[in-house]
Amino acid sequence: MKAQTHSDRSFEFYFRDQDTQFLVEDAGDEVIIRATRNTFSDERKAAFLHELAAEGFIPDRYQWSSNSGAAWAPVRWLVDNSWMQIYPANSARTRRFMLRLLGAAAVIWLLTVSALIAHWV
């Protein structure tokens, strides 16, 4: 039995102008690109592949590949956001911040109302 090793190199990219996040996985024999939304045209996908190869995120052979219709033989484009995670530490930190913010707003509101009532009396 021949063991097949896969490179578990994965990188995340975010494009703010299109509000899309990408997970690029180099599996050795193919590249899997998962996007949270389908916002890239075929031309932009080709340019993104060229950029990834030029920067060394995926193998160099993708730098010279061309877009031959919709068929990307060694590249799979998926619209899938199941890979995105919310980390518990981030949730806890955000919850603490929001509770402090709402508490401070309540105290300021009470002080303002108290000052208005004291001014009228």
C-alpha cells in the first residue's frame, strides 16, 4: 500500500471590497479554493491564481496556466463557508466588551436623567 502525503498548507484571504473570504488549500495534486460568496468572475479567478502562484502560496505551474473555459482541471472552486469558525476566546472577549459598553451607557443615561430631574426640581 502506497501512502499518499498531502501538503496541509492552507491560507486565508479576505477581499474587503467584495466582502468575500477565501481559504486556499494546496493538496499537492490539486488546489482547493473555498469562498464564502461567489463574487469572482472567471478573469478575476485566473488573476487570483496567478497572484497566488507568483507569491508562492501554490505551485508555480499555476502562474502560467490560462483560463480555458470554466474547466479548471487541477483547481476546485467551491462556495462554502463551513470552514469558518468562531473561536470561543473571541466570543468571550466580545461579550465582556459589550457588557461593559452597555453598562457604561446605562450609567451615563441614569446620570443624565438624574441631572435633568434634579434641574427641574
